[in-house]
Amino acid sequence: MCAGLAAAAALTVSTTAGTASAVTVPEPKTAATDSPSPADPEFAELTPAVRAELDAAIQRVLREADVPGVIVSVSAPGKGNYVRSFGFADTSNDTPMDPGLYMRIGSETKTFTVTALLELVDEGKAALDDPIGEYVDGVPNGDSITLRQLAGMRSGLFNYTQDSAFFRAFTSDPDRPFTPRELLDFSFKHPVVFKPGAEFDYSNTNLILLGMVVEQISGEPLDQYIQDNVVEPAGLPHTLFPTGSEFPSPHAQGYTNQTASGRTENSTDWNPSWAWAAGAMISDLRDMRTWARVVATGALLSPETQAERLKTGPSDIPGTGYGLGIFNVQGWIGHNGSLPGYESLTVYLPEARATMVVLLNTDNLHDGMEPSTIFGRAITRIVSPDHVFDLPVQNPPPSPSS
């Protein structure tokens, strides 16, 4: 969801993701499980039969959506704990996917950036209804667009990742570093889409601006501020905000067809600076399981500020609302992420205190849908049939010819 662009050419893989996973899928790896207790209507007990049903559903999506590999965690207190990985982390040598691998998490970065902003609000250093023009010069409608509207995707600013010149610049050199100002330039040459607050429109431009606000108020680089004030207090030892293409090991290889050629290529080491505050971060399954609860329950914020965060405005997505940098999809609270080669989904169901995390190493759409959503829908149909996760693609990428 973060990406909204076609990515660039790098190393072409010799085996397509679909072929590799369809021919010889390795046995799924499993982590230790909790002993479940009787189920309630909100969340199914993770019995052996339910685990087998999850295995079958996930492997079916893996094959049908041509996903190289996926890591899945589903858990709820007293109901059980399901942690499995399927398919391949590297299709060139059939290395199995593993629950311990680092992954790029794309737009889940938005939850970290907005949390950083809300911490500053709690400290009285900013207010949600401050106009962005107080912090950043040259923003169209900057005197009337508020920080709240930016975080809630209601600014009306054009999404820079939909700009054809940005697409050409990125695809011509995927290792190129972008500055926040360069990213804003791609947006600001377009007219605003609507008046501030009038509609919902998912735009990465909003998060670039909020990242700049955090830097201006804190006096620190965004990556360092998030590390010190969000990542460490949340207890996330395997989460980082890269400043370049660095990627801790071990990590999965990423595969994308969002390229100038349209062919699937290896995008593992592409520079994510183009996504910055909207989608550059890296994490792993363990940390994302923790973060699902932290961000949904507001563990780092005051109750009043968390309540503001969870207020969802109307959107054109049935059964879905968007608060301040966070979705509510049929009761599941959290975010998804996508950038070339990787997708993620980290959500929390408060009624059952249930957590679902899905991490995969491709962003290739299947029948016009994000593969992370297809996995989330298949899983929740089994474990929470009254709360089925389903989220359409936001801002699909431009075509290479646009």
C-alpha cells in the first residue's frame, strides 16, 4: 500500500516466484504453540483441526497468487498460537522461508511515524489541528491542511508515487537516494485533489510532511527519533529505520514486477529512501507481533491521544475506516505495507486480544489484489468469520508507459 509505484530494474531472477513455490514447496516451519482453551464467538480456538485448515488455506494462496514465501502468525490469549512459514526466502537456491528472517515492512512505517508525531502532541510540542504551513513552507493549501488531516489521509495533496516523472526517476536508478523535498516536488507540481478534509485519499505525500514535522520539532533525524522514542520503548530489538539500502541478515530476497520492463526482478537491496517516513522500515515477525498490540492499544500514548488516533472517518472502502495512520478493517486495527519485493500485514482484534501478522517477499498483485490482503482474508475466514479482513488496493502503481 505504501508503494503506489512501479519499481525499477535490478537483478533478474532465473526462476519466477510462482514456479518455484508451485513445484517444490518446502515443509512449513513451525514455532512452539500455546495450549488453547475453549473458544468464544470472536476468535476460533487453534485446535489441530483449525491449524490444519490454516495450513491448507495459506498454502493454497501461496500457489494461486504465485507468492515465493510467507511467514504467518495468528494468536490470542487462551486460544492458541500459530506461527508458520511456507515457501522460499530465496528462489535462486530454494532456501526455505523462516519465521526468524528480517523483512521490509513498507507502509507499516506510517504507524511508527504517526506514533512519533502523537508522542510530540502528548508532550505539548504540537497540536493535531496545527496547519502544516507552520512547519513546512510551500505546501499547497498549507495554511488550512492540518496535521490531523495529513495523518488521516484527508489532505487532498497529490500522491507523489503516482507521478510519472517520479516513476521514471526511480525505475531508471533504484539505488538512487531521494530527499524528502525531492519527493514533495513530485507532488506539489500537481493541483490538489480536493479541499482539505473533504474526502479520504491515501497519499504517501502526507507522511513525508509528517516526517519533516517530527524532525523540525525534535531537532533530530527521523530515523533516530523513531529509534529512541518509538522502537526502543516498544521493545522492538529487530526493528530499524534504514537511511540507505542496508538490510540486516538474515533476510528474505524480495521479488517484484513493478519495474520498467514489467518483468519480475530481485529488488532486495533497492534503496527505500523514496518511501522514507511513509514506508522505509525493516522488522521481523517477533517485533511485529509485539507492535500489533502496542500500536492498537496505545501503549506509548496517553488515552486521550490514542482515542483521537482511533477515530475513523468515513471512507469509500466498505467495512473500513482510517484513523490517524491506522486502519480499522472489520474490527482488525493496524496497517499493511507494500514496497517493491515485500508486503506485510500487522493487525489486532481488540475483542479477542488477537494478533495477526503476515510477511511475504513479493508485492506482485494477483487479480488486482494485494497478496497480503488475500492471505489476511483467507486466515480470518477461518479464525474470525465475523471479522473477515478485506482491503482493496489503494493507489495502484502507474503503468510503465504512463
